[in-house]
Amino acid sequence: MKRIFNFSAGPAMLPESVLHQAADEMLDYKGSGMSVMEMSHRSKTYQGIIDEAEADLRKLLNIPANYKVLFLQGGGTTQFAMVPMNLMKNRVADYIITGHWAKKAYDEAKIFGKPNIIASSEDKLFSYIPDLKNLKYTPEADYVYMCENNTIFGTKYKSYPDTKGKILVNDASSCFLSEPLDVTKFGLIFAGAQKNVGPAGVTIVIIREDLLAIPPLPGTPTLLQYKIHADNGSMYNTPPAYGIYICGLVFKYLLGIGGLEAVKANNEKKAAILYNYIDSSKIFKGTVEKASRSLMNVCFRTGEPALDEAFLEGAKKAGFSNLPGHRSVGGMRASIYNAMPLAGVQALVDYMQKFEAEHVK
Amino acid sequence: MKRIFNFSAGPAMLPESVLHQAADEMLDYKGSGMSVMEMSHRSKTYQGIIDEAEADLRKLLNIPANYKVLFLQGGGTTQFAMVPMNLMKNRVADYIITGHWAKKAYDEAKIFGKPNIIASSEDKLFSYIPDLKNLKYTPEADYVYMCENNTIFGTKYKSYPDTKGKILVNDASSCFLSEPLDVTKFGLIFAGAQKNVGPAGVTIVIIREDLLAIPPLPGTPTLLQYKIHADNGSMYNTPPAYGIYICGLVFKYLLGIGGLEAVKANNEKKAAILYNYIDSSKIFKGTVEKASRSLMNVCFRTGEPALDEAFLEGAKKAGFSNLPGHRSVGGMRASIYNAMPLAGVQALVDYMQKFEAEHVK
């Protein structure tokens, strides 16, 4: 069995011990005589799996009792619609545009009402997080929307806007469970699982209970109503049961290695190795403002497309997977989610140094 | 490793060889150095997986070129909304009500327009499929809706209504790939994967291309538009990649055992063992009209709740899982999907005979 260092922006690496356990339990989950894939979601055994997953997630994030945890389908893109369909009662909302995904969410909200852009970093190709101090909220806005970590551009919020009581909605997909998160700052947090948490096909939503009383917009399908899922423990219909099981294994693993403080320390260590080298390099440059740097997605380039090309070709041969930057920005991107071992980052830096030594004049 | 006979109505048994292969490939898919769960959905390797899955499904069902195959999320319940949102341009549709799920689909359609019930078997607790010969279609109806196999009640259509050119929509969830299906009879077929195909969290949609030109209703979220998924090869957003991979393994397995004619012959053999015994039994009775019997979900009872109870208790002890009927109907239900081995059905009949011998006076 070969395992490689996979720098994919998502779906991404999972802890090896989780994959081992999943493989071991594939034909017989804990003596049940069946795979978790084959199990009725109404069975006691499966109820135990989803309950334990939720309890462990609550432990990890210290989620207060007045927040519901939902395991849904449809990814972040479905949330782009569910957020306005469930929260935009005045048909107005404020959006902070820090990249591709925030923009997509803003575009989707136009189907349902009038989203306003109250800040954007598009002027500098989304290479920074806008100043959050003097945002002008629209008085009738139903919520304020942000995307905490911007996978494509490699930026991350280091603080949150003070929305003066307005509901703050956070697309935390690509930094979820990479560090502690103060849930109480938000009305709603959502995250696709396929970065730090589990396989694609599971979306986690954490929603403050009082928001469930807001009537959804007319024409909202039953399954796009948060309250339906909250009232039915995420089992109004058959949930993505196997994916939730894998998420649960990851939660257990994260608790086992010391919880999110320990995870954060490890992620900071990994990111520092890469950023420190980039900052000292003569040919590689980081692409975003230092104060806005993501711990998860490290974007860099040489400035010369042909050199980037040569670097990426060599990287591929050396066994580093998925290093090209997103097609909209080019260059390189190393996504170093929780499950990327420190050895992977070190090996990448070793290769970068070797490449630099060969190419610097 | 223990494996049991699991008569769950879904999620349900999967072929053991598929589970073995999934376990073997969990940490390293064909030398890629990663799990399919960890793989970028934009990678060549994953594109190969989804392309092969689609090609194999097309082979199995002989799907004509003018039909698109979509791998979606959200289950049948999401389709209950997507069908009207995408096809109900006059806001009118005709529904044939043969059970719980057809009724749910009908109720959901009310959010978007005026569905009409043109036939129903609710008068006899959904124990038969209504006569399809003299249905009165509503002239302005945009489509006619049916649910081919009724999981809870154990009935199945043996022919299809002639809709005189109107689009026929088929929820085929619980009989999909259990026998050949003439795709050309339908405008749209959908099926949740968790019966015969794969893990919950994947929904397969087969849609005739010309239907993609119908403009969705205003207010339809991007991800609930069939055309978006068709135009993007089911990858507008991150698909439920691992689930699709498992579906692909199942398709390959079904082709390997001879395709759907062979699958059907096997299913008929299994169902006959069970139905023949029930028909000859002095204490067990089938609950539906013989002409409407499902090959997948075999519903029966003794007529005495206490005796049912005793039977179910003994069955559980004997290692038969998930035999109680749906809570809305009671009694017993043996779901014998493709992956249930003949030995499982025979073992159940042996237990039933033993129970009968002990309890018949």
C-alpha cells in the first residue's frame, strides 16, 4: 500500500487511522453483521452512531445547548440558497465578498431578494480580508454573510465583524475544525465536510435555535427548511449515513489528539514551516497579505508562469499531488488541512528548496 | 467477521464482493496513494470513476443517448420538489397515489402548483396498483407522476400508464436495477441509491434531454435545476464522490452476474420461495393483491398482533434483522433486494415453517 502527500483543496486527506478503522469495519460494524452502509438509519445502532458524532462535535467546538447541529446533504452550494430561503424574511441581506465562494453565495441570494455587498476585496484579487471595523450594515438586512476561509485565494478572517445584533452567517467550510471557533458569535455556521471532516456529501450546519422560528420564504421545499431537519434530528429523510459515520470517526480522532487547541497548534506549526520558507525564498512569493493568511490553503508563485509550470511538473514527479492553484488564479496552492502530516509539509519545503537551488541565478 | 441476513427496507444489503473491494481500496485506490474519499473530484482518476459508473449504468439499463444520467444528492424527498420546480410550467400535474411516498410527493408538489390525484389505492390501504387503463388526465397537466414500487406496502406496477404524450415521471427508488426497465417510457426516472445501488446520499436521475429546455419555476435554487447538473456532468459542485464510487462497483457487479435479466430471474426465484410459502401457510397471509406484488418488499402478517410480535421476537433472536413492517402498517416486511442471497430467503422460510409448526393448532 502506497500513501502520498495529497495537497488537494478538497476533497482532501483524512487521518490514516480513520481510514483503517473504516476498512476494518466495512463488512461488520462492531459485531452488527453489516456495514454502516447497509444499516437502517432508524436502527438503534445507527442512532448511536449519529448521536455520538453530534456529541463529539459539540465537545470539540463547545457548542452551547441553544444551538442545533444538523447533518445535511447538498454541500455549501445548497447552503447558499438555504440561508436566504430561511433567514431573509425582509428579502435583504449584507454580504462580505472575500472570494469566489462568497460571491457565489451572494449571486444565489439574488434569486430570493436583495443582497448588498458591504465590503469586498475584489479590487486586489481577494488577497486580503477587508477592514471589518467600519462596515455599514443595511438597516433592514436580515443577516450578514461571511466566508471565513477562502480556499482559492488563501485568506482567512482573524476576527469577526460586530454586526450589532444582526445574525452573522459563516461559511466555515475550509477552516472548520482546524482551530477552536466561538460558536456564540454566529447565528448560523455551515461547512461542507470534504476539507477537515469527512467525505463529500455531508454538510454540517450549526444554527441558533431562535432562528428556527423565522418562517421560510414561500416556495421553500420541505428539505430546504432548517426547522424540518432540526425537529427530526437530521433524519426527516434518509441521511448520508455512511458519510456521517466517517465524520464521527474524525471527530473522535480529533478529540483523541487533544481537541481543537492541539489541532490548531499543529496547524500553526505546519503553516509556519511553509510561510517562513516562502518569506525567505528568492523565487517563491506568497500571494496574500500576511495578516490575512490562511492556515489551511497556502498560495504562492514564482511570478514567472514557465517557472511555476516547471515547479509543478517536478512536484508531480516527486509524488506531491494537487499543487496547482485554482484555475482562476494560477500559481501554486498547498492545502494543508488537519490530516496533512507535518512530514508532508517538510517534504514539500525540501523540494521547494531544491528547486530554488537549481533555478535561482 | 459475522454477516447477517438484513431484511431492511433501505439502506439495505450490498453485495459482499463490493464491500470487500471497498475495504481493500480504502487507503489506496488502484495505486493512487489515496482513498476515493480523499480524491479531488476534479482529478482524472475521479473523472474516470464517475464516467465508468455512468457508462456501466447505461449498459445495464440500455439508456438511450437522448437521456442524461445525473448523480445528485438529497434523496427522493428532494426529487419530490425538483420534479415540480423543473417540470410544472403550467403549475398543474397529475399524481397516481399508491402509497406513502407518492403521497409525500403529491403533498410537496402543492408548494409549487396544483397537483391532481387521478388515481389512488388508499381505499384499501394501498394494497393494490389502481387500474391504469382509464385514467383521466388533466388537459393542462405538465406531467404524470407515479411511484413504481411501494416499499411500505409491498406493491409494484406491472405495466405503465399510457399518458398520451404527457411526461411520465417515475420514482423507481425501491425497484431500480432489480429488473430491466424500459427507460423510453419515461421523461424522468429517479431513484435513491440506498435500496439496490449503493449508500444513502446518492440519488440517480435519468432525464430525457428535451425536458432540460423547460425553464424552472422562478425561485428555484441553482442546485435544484436539472439543467445545471446535466450541463456540468453532475459536477457543478462537489458530488457525493465516495457514494458514486460504491454505486459504480455495484453496477460492475450486476453486469458481471449477467445484467438485469439475470438479476430479475434471481429476484423472481427469491420472491417465489417466500410468496409460495405464504400462500400455502395456515398462519401467514400476504397483505396485497397477488397481481400487484412487489419482488423487493414482501409484506405479510398472521392477523393476530400478539402472534406477529412473537414471530418478530423469535426472528430477531434467530439473527434476521429488520423484519417488522413499517410502523404505519405493522405486521412483517421482508425486503429482499438484489443483494439478499437466496440462502437468506430460504433461511427465513425455514424459520417461518418452524414457527408455523409450533403455533398452528
